[in-house]
Amino acid sequence: MVRTMDDPAVVAIRERVAAAAASGTALRLRGGGSKDFLGRRAVGEPVELGGLRGVVSYEPTELVITARAGTPLAEIEQVLAESGQMLAFEPPRLGAGATIGGTIAAGLSGPRRPWYGAARDHVLGTRIVNGRGELLAFGGQVMKNVAGYDLSRLMAGAMGTLGILVEVSLKVLPRPAETVTLVQEASAAEAIERLARWSGQPLPLSGAVHVDGRLHVRLSGTPGGVAAAVAKIGGEGDGDQFFDAWRELDHPFFAPTDGGDTDQLWRISVPPAAAPLEVARGDGGQWAVDWGGALRWWRPREACSEQAVRAAVSAAGGHATLLRGGDPDGEVFHPLAPGILALHRRVKAALDPAGVLNPGRMYSDL
Amino acid sequence: MVAAAPDSRPAVVDRDAAPDFEQILEFTRNYLNYNVLQSISRIFRYRSRRPGVHSWGGGCASAPFSGSLRSHQPNPDRAEERPVTSARPTATGELPSQDRGAARAARQAPVVAALREILPESGVLHHREDLRPYECDGLTAYRRLPLVAVLPETVEQVQAVLRLCSRLGLPVVARGAGTGLSGGALPPEDGVLLSLAKFNRIVAVDRDNRTARVQPGVRNLAISEAVAPLGLYYAPDPSSQIACSIGGNVAENSGGLHCLKYGLTVHNIQSLEVVTIDGERHTIGGPALDAPGYDLLALMTGSEGLLAVIVEVTVKLLPKPECARVLLAAFETVESAGTAVGRIIAEGIIPGGLEMMDNPAIRAAEDFVHADYPVDAAAILLCELDGTEREVEDQIDQVRALLEDCGATEVRLARDDAERIRFWAGRKAAFPAVGRISPDYYCMDGTIPRRELPKVLARTEALSREHGLAVVNVFHAGDGNLHPLILYDANQPGQLEQAEALGARILELCVEVGGTITGEHGVGVEKIEQMCVQFAPAELAQFHAVKAAFDPDGLLNPGKAVPTLARCAELGGMHVHHGALPHPELERF
């Protein structure tokens, strides 16, 4: 494999960005297209990144994989599985085309996140092309590295607005030897209370979702450790299918209804022990609790005032993303405090002074 | 919510207070204090020497002792200090000429007057003897007196101080416990040293959400002690954890012995309250597991005080593992020990701690703490497995078999907690143990891909011979973080310079094999030249642009962490970045 810096595709990206910066042309970054629905409407000339493919290096005993950003997530997971390893943040693919670059740029993490960390926690290094068309390397392929500002982790969840990921190095972990899923009957409030109690104990939790009056708990670890935890927690045994579907937002809870403006899906991040939310008047709708309490999913029965939802969520110490059914030209992500927004603008200008990388994809003025 | 508990031992005691006997006893029980004791004994012997690079105490306010040591400090040889690199301050300890003193006083007066409008009189220090405790951090070879030191007690005072610095264009350096090892808290000669020592309260503990809100001057270990009754703890455990402050941990992204499994500081904090140089207060992160917008929390962590001043930290707490067992394995070669580490991980086991020591380190530690280490082994591995009883049970036999299969000549399982603590005592005492066999030592902090360990150790040995200085190696084997300790004697002319030259070569070797110049100690002033080796000019320029986004006038901790491009050019290194020579069109000989 040619070195990343010599890869004609990378050279082409650099030239493309440099020209765009010179002319002030907005660029719309695209990997596999699986997260096109996420965030605000993308504008500008498309830059296809799916061609930057291939695992650059993978040494299972080092617990590090390095891959070009356009490498399909499925391919990475396949390579890791062959060595009994995994991406511990359990990223949702949300489509066959998902790439590792898009996964990190979107910064989404699956049900395992509270106990194993988020996408950003597993980023060790990146090579990016910044808004000046420069190829830059930050971080590295080692677990501990405090040389320079951590611009690698800054890329996670930045939706491509700070740089084009061309290569990422991620920490990987062994797949647990044993995984068991249990189901218990519970109300949302009971589930949140149980989860707060269990999370304070050394239990091998790897997933906890409450939906439709049932609490689904996943335990992963050594056979003995899981067996002991099963005895302690109790509940009915269940297969792996629930969490596999949940991770992909493939569970019936997420299924679109008749479409139209009322079909909203909110992703609400709160302190894990927060009581069930009442975010708007007549908030019937359907709720689910994920991340051991720290993530709440809401499908309102009827369209509601975004402002009111956000105010209620802010009051609970959280933030809300309108994952589906929002106005792509409105704000999709939770508004930032004015001081923080000002810092965001300056950070954006530091990496992309001409503002050509995915402008407006995350917030209207970034 | 449970009741808020103040950190019972403030990070910096009143400078006039007598040394607390209890504190000294506590120090004697912990390895890191060995150097302090060594310094005290040196002082009492009035032995004329220049303090070693990695010498705790030695006159500086390293952690709880601050002023108490200072008052005993004759240090008659200070005037002999000489600059070794351009970053090293010129002799700051000697009495300056009257002219210099007058110029300094003239610069000081208006600053002191302005600060006194913001802070109580006791919170503004400007007499030379009052400033002495702040002249360095744990990297004691670099010393510099600040123009003035301030000890604010409220966030509003911090904001006012920063606004003032911004208005007057004064450099300002934040300082926690002063235990850093890279000179990150070295004061600005013409500016303000901002001590956060008075921010020493645990504000709140939230059991149900498993977080603690703490002020930045709270000691790392004090957090775990405060939440122990809830069965919780704060995971990162840098070796200085009895003394170092959480604000400093965030600034340096500190690690510890359990990083591979439990992560670094960046993985274990949830939000920060910070004040930027313009005096604005910001909340970075939040009470949920993630926050909207860019991950400024990651950017702030490890930024070495260059972007903002941390005034509060919300840390994540974890349930304490039910049990921990430790295995000690001896090997005839470093290679076989390295192979064993790879095999354990390939088997799907992530130990809570996995540490390696080479023969000189084993011998030094054994002589010091009598941990019953096998002193003839080329290397030992300490492997701690933690989790529930059943999990640990499941893994112990598996790991033991792997170690034996990799050629371990001996594998011991600590029978009880007392033996487990003894096994660890040797490793934890490795630094002070080395301090006993050498007048001074210089601690390096590179990280390498683990597979490169045999090569790096062999090359280090060759470099050690070339420079005529012995090197002892301790290694966080799980995460590839190598701490070579270079032994030298600062009283022998030229040895410090040799030690620094050897250290630089070792760090460059780490970069060459795909690693980094610093795994957990930070760049500070110490490794700033090696930054030119690790990063290309465009990358350094990007760092400067990010810095300017927060601090356009470059007043926060100037001259640290990121070198100027001019400085790298001056060094004139033929540094190879990403396998490409600069100006490949030119012939090189």
C-alpha cells in the first residue's frame, strides 16, 4: 500500500481543498452516505471520500488498528472479529455503506458506550486535511500520547467541519468471552433506579435499554463473571438479537410511522439517573431509555415546539438532537451557550479559515 | 447527593506553618517522597550540590510542603547554576545586581498595586523569599522567579486576575500542586504565577450519577478517599497521586498504572469550568455523557495550561473492583517478557495493571524495599487482574499458564493483600530506589508500540554506553509507556548536559519507532525541542492557530508545550517527518 501522503487520492483531496479555500467554494464531504440524514442540510460541491480504502496496519497484540477513512466499517469489524477483537464503542452503522471516517466524524456510539467509552475515547490518532489543504498528523498509534493538543479527538463528532479525515488509528479491545442478555419487567422509573444501583457496583454491564415496559440488560465478560452477575441481577434470558437491532436503530421502536412532519425522533442525552423526562405538554409519545439511563429516545405523538423540548432538556442538565423529522435548514443539534459558540467559531476558523469544509452541516454558523 | 466534603489536606500549606509531622510520616510511607527526604537530608548535611533534574523538593514548593522546606533551604551553590539550554533560566537564585533589582521593583510595583485591588493582601506575593516556593515544579533544574504570585480564592478573583493580565499584556502561568515533571508550571519571569492552591474543596459527590465536582487544587487521591464509603473511586492514579492536584492532572492528561484498562484523565472527566484569558467563564462538557458541539473537553485535556485556566473539574467515578490479584513473573530475557505481554493481550485479557522492570530496576527496588524480587531475572512482569471474584478467578490460571509458556522462570501469585501490596511496593518505589543508587536521575517518558520494546531497549543500552551514563528502565508494559531513568551526578561537570543529550536521543528513538516523546508527563519546557522532531512545521502552525483561538495574545503559559517554528528552524534539525525529508530536492550528505 502506498503511504497515505503519496496516495493520489489524498493528493487530489489536498489540491481540491486548497483550490476551494482560494475561491471560497463550499465542499460537502461524503463517505458511504449512511449518515446523510444526520445533522443539517449539507451544501457545496460533493467530495467523495469512499475511495480512500484499506486497513493500513493492524497488530492485534498492540490493540490498535489504522485504516484509511473510507474503509467500510463492516470491513474493519470483520478484520477485528477474525482476531477476536472489536470496536468497543459499538458504532451504529446505519447503512451498508458506513465508513470508519464517517463513523468517527459523526461520533455516534452504541449501547456499550457508558461502560466502554464513546467513539472519541477510542481515537488514538488521525491524519487530516485541514481547510488549507494541508495534510497533518495528530496523535499516533500508541495508547498514551500527550504531545501537542489533542486535535485527533477533536475530530470525533465534528461532522467534518474541522478537517477531512483521511486516516484514523483506533484503540480496539478483545471481544468478551461470554455475553448474556436478560429481560425484566419494569416501568421507566424503576428501570432508571435499578440501573443507577447496578452501575455503582462492579458488574460486567455492556448494555441496558428500557423500552415497552421491559428492561433489557446485557452482561459481558468471563463465563464465571457473567454467571455470577446473572445470578445477582436475575431476569429472563434473551438472545443477542435485541441489542444487535437496537444498535442499528432497527428495533420497531424506531420504525417510521406514516411519515410527515410528526414523525420525529429525538436523541436526548441526560445525566444517567435523571427521572423520566416531561419535555412538552401532552408528551404522550413513546420513550426508551438507553446507555444505562444516560440516553433517552423520544418519538412524540405529534410535532412539538423544538424550543420547548430543548428548554426542558437543558433544565434536566442534558442536550437534545433532532435525529429525524426536523427541518434540515433549522438547528438539529442543541444550541450552544453564547460563549461556547464563540469558541467554536474561533476553533473552526483556526482549522478551516475559509470556512469551506461542510459549512453549516453541524450548526448554521460553523 | 451526599454532603460535600472539603479536601482535608490543602494542596499547599501556609508557607509559615511548621512542617506537619503527620504529613512527613505519610510522605515516608510513600515512595515519591523519598526524594523529598533525600533533599531534606541533603539540606541538613549542607552538602553543596545542585539539585537533580528529577528531584522533588529541592527548594521548590512541590506539593504539600511548599514553604516549609523553603525556609530550611540554604542551597549555597545556587549561584553556580548555569544555563544549559536557552530555555533554562539564567541564575535566578543569586542576588541580582542592584540595578536589576531596581528594574524589577519598578516593573513589579504597578502590577502589585493593580492586583491588590482584586485580591486580599495575603493573596499577592512579591517579595523574593515569598516567591521562592514557586520558582519551579517537579522538574527542578529549571527555575525562574515570577514577577508576582497570586493566590485567588474565588472564581471571580481568577477572572479579574486574568482580565488584568490581558489588559496589561502580562504572561500568566497557572499552577496546581507543582508536581509536574516537564516544567509546565515554570513561572514567567515577567508575569504572574497563578496558584490554585486555595481551590481545595470537593464541592459535591453525586452517587447516583457517579460523578464528583471538585475544585482544581484537590489532590488526586483525596477524591478516591472521599468517595470510598460509596464503593466508588477515581481511576487515573499517577504515581504522584497523594500530592498532585486534579487540575494539573487535566492540564497534563495524566495517566498512571491502570491506563490500559481504565483510560487516561481524558476518559475519566465529564466537564470543566474554565476561565479564558479574557476573563470569561465557560462550561466545557456537561452533566450528560456527551455534550453538543465540538469535543472541547478533549482539546482542553492535556493542553498544559495554554488554552484556559481550570477552576472546577467534574470527574467520573467507577465502582471499586471487587477484588484484585497480582502475579509476578521472572524472565531470563526482556524479549520473552515482552512476548508474554503480547500473548496475554492476544488471549483477550486486559489486566488492570501490567508493569515491567529491567534487571537494574529490579535490583535497585529490591535493595530499597525488600519486596522479595528475583534479583537475577533480566526482567520481571507484574500483572494485576481485577474485577469480580469470579472474573479474576477465571483469568488467573489462564495468565499463569501463558507466562510459563513464554518461558517465565518463576511465577508467583500474591497469596493475600499484604503480599500483593509488597509486590507493587517495589515497582512503586522504583524511582526513589534509583535515587538511592545515583546522586541524580533524569526520568524520560516516551511511548512506543510494544512490539518495538526489545529494539528500543537494545538501542537505549547502546546510547547509554555512548554517553557514558547508566539507564534503568521501568515500563508500563500494557500501554507501551517507557520510563528510562538516566543516572548521573550533577556535581560532575558536564553530566547533566550528557544526561539531557542522552534523554533527547532516547525520545527521538521513540518517535522513530512510531511512538511519541511523552506519554503522560507533558512537553512543558523540557521536551519542547523534541516537538520539532515529532511534528512537521504545518502541524506546529496548526497548534499555534488553535492556541490563538483561545488566547490570541499568547499570554497563557507562553513558551511551553509547542515550540515556535523559528525555534525549530534554529535547531536546524534534519528532522524526518512522516518519512519525508524537508526539501527532498536538495542533496543531503
